[in-house]
Amino acid sequence: ALPSIYKAVEDKDPGVRAAAAEALGKADEPYSKVGDILVKLVKDEKDEAVRIGALKGLSAMRESAKEALPAIRQVVKETSGDKKSKLGVVAKDALKAGGMCCAITIA
């Protein structure tokens, strides 16, 4: 199923892309294989649900996703003014999951 999941990350439907991004992170694939894909979605994707799916995928990867820290921090910074932002909550959860909660610095 993994080839289909990789393909689904590029689907035109944002719901499909979001689910695929989360599934990639949960698929026990090495960060070296999926990290760049998920980070690109976090940084460049316009649809919030897709960004959330990518963050959840990175969160599922835990410590192996530490290289994604700058991208995750950027989302936390972007959403810091909105306490109810689901994107911000998921980004903070991703930092905690990776054992990176103490590294949060928002300047």
C-alpha cells in the first residue's frame, strides 16, 4: 500500500493528501525517506488540513523527526497569536511527541 500512499500525497483532493501525509508518518518509514515530503507539506501547503496531516505524521515519527524542528517551530510561531488554532495545537503536540518541547523558542 505504501506506493499508493506516496502517490496520494500529490492527489488533488486535500482530504486525501492530509490522510496520506498522516499515514506516511505512521507507516514506520525512515525519516530519510518521508521527512522531506512531510516538511514540504508543512511549509508549502495552502490547505490547513493537509498541514495538520503532515504535522500528525511527523508527530507519529517521534524522535526520528527531529530534523523537522525548524518547520514545526515556524508553524508554532505563525499561530502563536491564535490560541484556538488547530494547526498551532497540532504543531505544539508534534514538538512534544518528538521530545522537543523544551526546545521551543518563539522570537
